[in-house]
Amino acid sequence: MRAHGLCFLVCVTALAIVLPANAVEIEGTVQSVNTAARKLSITRKTAGGEKTLSLDVSAKAGDLSSLKAGDTVKLDYDPEEEVVTHLSIDTVTAAAAKPDKNGKTEGSRRGAAHGDNVALASRGTRLGEIWANGAALLDGEYEGEPAHDGIGKQWIVTFPKVYELSRIKMKLWDEPNRFYTYTIEASEDGTTFKPLVDRSKGQWKGWQVLDFQPQPIKAIRLTGLSDTLNTGFHVHELEAYSTP
């Protein structure tokens, strides 16, 4: 390991959870992104103040084109290879909290634009049959045993009426060394589906924040494509936000 890699490990392990296979889990705010060179600069808060890290990002961590300054990211860093092996993005961040001329922050503007979560069983939304613990997907709880089924199985979530949706949030099982790929399709009539989200490449876990142009949706179809540890697909919660 080069000297600066050793320094990084010593400085960070006291501040982050050390995962199996020497991975270090870090959360921070994006300062800059070089997509072509796959380099990422983030700041993170520590007891001694803010620290800036400049990191190389491996190809298997996924596409960087959606990242921008101000986004909050969670990432896994391999100190032996000196590279980020996985990252996930929260697109509504405290770093985007600078008020505009009307006193509104970017975060509050985005939140208002997405309205209420309508993917709740208590609001009449239903999940088709899956292998186990399907009730967990739409119960508004983020912990406990996730809903799960086999890879390649289709999870169909049907709303009680057509909503104009603009965001889906989903919490995948967040275990060390477990990553998923998946797709999401949308249907206006509950029968004919078209592609909405394609995460068939990369490595994904934890919270997924998926924004898109507002569109009328009666049902969504979620398909888990891969799991790095076994043949299951596990989701703690799925949320869908209507346009006010």
C-alpha cells in the first residue's frame, strides 16, 4: 500500500465503520466530480471539523454522470486498492440548503415538488404476491425483516388510482458486500408497462432516490436482476411521491 493510502486508512477508520474485506464506509458531501477520470472530491464532518477527501472511483461503482456538487453520498472505500467500490446518492441534501431570493432552499423546493408518499397500504396501495414478508414493502417502516423474493421475479405495486408521480424511493437491504441490480417499469393503465428506471449495471444498496419527469402512473413493476451474495432480492420499503 502506498503511504497516502495508509494515512487515509488510519485517519478514516476511527470515523467510519470498517466492513469485511477491509472496506471502509464513508458519508460525505460532493465538492467536485471528474466523470472522465472517475475522480470524486467529498467533504465529511468529523470531531475536528470538515475534512476533504479526493478519491478514485472504480468502474464497478456505477455511473457518475448523475452526481453533482452538493449531493450527499454514501460510499465504500477499499484502502488496499485505494478506490471507491460502491456509492449511493441522496439527491435531497443539507448541502443544497442555500436559500434563493424567495427564501426557499433547493431541498425544500424539491420536497414540495414531490408531494406525499402514496405507496402505503394504509392508502390503498397493494403489492402483488411475492415469496416472503410482502407487507413490509408498503408499511412505512424502514427497519426489520425486508420483503424478499427470488432474482428475476416481478414485484407489481398497484395504486388505488392513477397518480402523477415524479419520484420513487426504495430502501434495499444494506449489508456489507451485498449489492443489487434492478429495473423499474411504469404503467398508466395497470397492464402495459414501459421502462422507467434502469439500474441493471453498477452495484446498488441502501436508499435509492429515483427522480423523473412527472407522469401518470397506476402501477409500477420492480424486477431484481442480481444479488452479489445469493439469489434473493430484498427491499425494506418502497415509496412513491405524487406531484401536488
